[in-house]
Amino acid sequence: MRRSCCWERRTMSCLVALVVSFISCVSCWSTLPSSVLESRRRTGLRYRRIIQQYNNNDDNDNESKASSTKNKEGPAIPVRRLLLSYTLAAGTEYVLSQNFVRPGFKRLHPMQFFAALGDPQSQSGTGAEKWGIWESGDPGPRGIPFDQFGDTISNGRKVSPVGWEIDPKSFWLEEHGIWMEAPRYNLQPGRYLVTGGRLRTSVLTIHPADENGVKKWSLDGGVLYDVTHLPCRSALYVDEGKNGGSPLNARREDFPVTPGAEMPQVEGCKKQDYAVLFVTGVEDV
């Protein structure tokens, strides 16, 4: 009983203190100079505008994401993934070029890239005359982004901004949907240091062409899969002449391509997937 009365008295005291405090605040507020009151009012309005702008931006972002999934072009290239991919490639190039050049080989700088064909589980094979090489380094950063395909073709451009020839009837795409320059074909016979950036570096031998123009290739260790850089995907697309094959028929939602997976089909085109090999050195003869 006493405890109940005590609790009631304490509660009443707290209520009285709150009322007195409120009256005091109102009295003090009413005595503030008009300049101070105007300043506080403006500050409150400014914060409300900031909050409203933030909410509007968030709503716009959600709407743009929802609408982008309905758009044929799909979402934009994930920039962080793109930068991470190129950063990893650059880091691999540096480590390999500095530490894994065998005696009898000279370092290649910049690192070059083979576009290779063959059974991934084979240590040797034929058809090296159909292989290609990008001698100017990674062709991705030198390529044409997906959202510029339309302007490039509609303007009838024959040369890319960095100087490689454009052919919309025979074109290369990489894993992020970037239109790449074509590699140089007809590899020179010789011995090359190749790797896929997965703890194996092998000597690749490109043999001279036989009487039929066929070139053999062979590895001194491992199989073609072991020296393939899986995150780098590439394919050659050639217009079949039926439905007007072109880069414009590529679908943004098909990119980026999962490491090790096949490149997507492009309507009206015949596709040939290529494995990508890092070339870090060449025999010093």
C-alpha cells in the first residue's frame, strides 16, 4: 500500500516537472529575437528539403532499376566488376612478367593475348593457323562499349576511336559485351610462355605449317584448360546473311558472362568461342 502511494507521488511529481519544463520552453521561445526564430525556421526547411530530395532520388533509383529490367538493353555494365576484372588482369600481368619468365625467354611488355581453339583437355592439337593474337595488350579497354554500338553503326564508322578497323559483319565480343578489335591471325611459329593466371605457366609451341597450311600446337605441361584465363571470354560472330546479323542484335541481359561459360548467341550470326591465354614471354632466339 505504501509502495503504491509512493509510486503515485513520484509519477505526479514527474508530470508536474514535465509541464513546468514545457511552459518554460514556450516562454523562452516566445522571448527569442525574431532573427533567431527566422534562422531556425530556415534551417528546418533546409533539412526537410534535403530529406525530401534524398527520398526522391531513392524513389527514382528504384524506378530506373525496375524499368531497366524491362528495357531490351537491360542494366548497365556493372562498373565495379569491370574494374575488378581489369585490375586482376593487370595485377596478373605484373606478377607473371616479373617473376615467371624462364631462362631462354624474353619478357613481353605489354603482355599479349592468344585467342585459341582446341580441346580444353588436350595437351596438343592442330588448327593453330586459326588462332589469333592481340599484340597491343588487353583488347577490352580498347573496345567499343555496348551503349555505343548504335551510334557506331548508324554513323557508318570504319575505324574505332583508337584506330582499329570496324566490321559489323564480322565482329568480336568479350565477356562484358564490349566490341573488341579483331586479333591478328597467322601466328608465327615459335615457343611462347602462356598462362591462365592459375598457378601454371607452360611453354606453348606453334609448329610450322605443313603442306596444307595446317599448324600444330603443343604444351610442355598441362592441358589447354590449365593455361586458359577463365574470366576472359571471347567469341567471333559472323553474319550468316539471313537475318542481318550485327552487334546491334546482341542482348545486354546476356552480359557479363560467367567465367568459363560460353559466350551468348547473337541473332543472325554464327558464333565461334575462343579460349584466352596470357602470353608473358617468347623464346629469345
